[in-house]
Amino acid sequence: RVLAEAGLVSARREERTRPGRPRVLYEAAAEPLDERALASYRLLAQILASYLAGSERDPSARAEEAGRAWGAHLVRKPPPFTSISKKESIDEVVRLHEQFGFRPELRRAKSGREIVLKRCPFQEVATAYQAVVCPVHLGLMRGALAELGTGVEADWLEPFAEPGACVGHLTGA
């Protein structure tokens, strides 16, 4: 648990079809970047976010548009002539967030499902450029779900909705 909280391993519950408590399965996380590499990526993110935020067109709309395109690109689609369930499409969006450093948690909500996104890898830049970074993230979810085509949609994203977490609201789940 301590290693998972430090981001060195990821943890998930075993999917079980038989009685009994599911095991917790751990997997080593990708090798962490050194401080210089992190500083370089942070600088790049700040440069791009500030450029987009200063543009004449609506920066939030442009950011979401870019996020949608990348969300559709990054998601793992099923082979042709096969379909996936709504649960599988949500699981794929959760996996996508795990892959990029979030600690997503799925929970039920009145309107459908919510993805609670803890440990945002973009938090520092998002604090300064929320009108750009958060719409990119919403666009990623929307683009991935649209590409999977199961009718699940990301309706909105609440930045910093909870201490240390943003909340994505899904409907059609």
C-alpha cells in the first residue's frame, strides 16, 4: 500500500467469479523520471498552456478539441466487428488515466458514474492555466469514450472538486 501511495506500484482488485475476497494485485510502475526531465516537461507544458491561453479564440474550446483528438487516438479499440460493453469502455478510460500517472477511482453517482482523479500529473500547470489544462483533460475523456462508441459520455469535469482530486462525471453508464 505504501509503494502504491508513492506511485512506485499500481494496485487493483482481482476480478473474481467465485466466492471469496478478491486479492489485491500489484504491478511495478514505470521508472520515474529524474528531476531534470520533470522540469523540462513542466516547462514545455507551461509554454504550450500559456500560448493557448493567450490566443484570441476561446482557449477552453481549443484545448478541449485537442484533448478529444488525442483521447480518440490513445484509447485501445476492440478489433473490427466486435463491440465492448459500457463497463469495458469505462475501464479503458480508467486504464488510460492510470497509464498517465493519475490514481483514478470509479464510484457511483446519482447521475451515473464518477471518475475521481487523484494525483494529477498536471496539477502545477493546471493551477496556473486551469482554462486550458482542465478542458484538455475533459476532451481526452470525451474523445476516448466517443471512439469506443458505447454511449457512455463524459458530461463535465469538476476541477479540484475534492481535496487533491478532480471529478469527471459520466452518464450513460
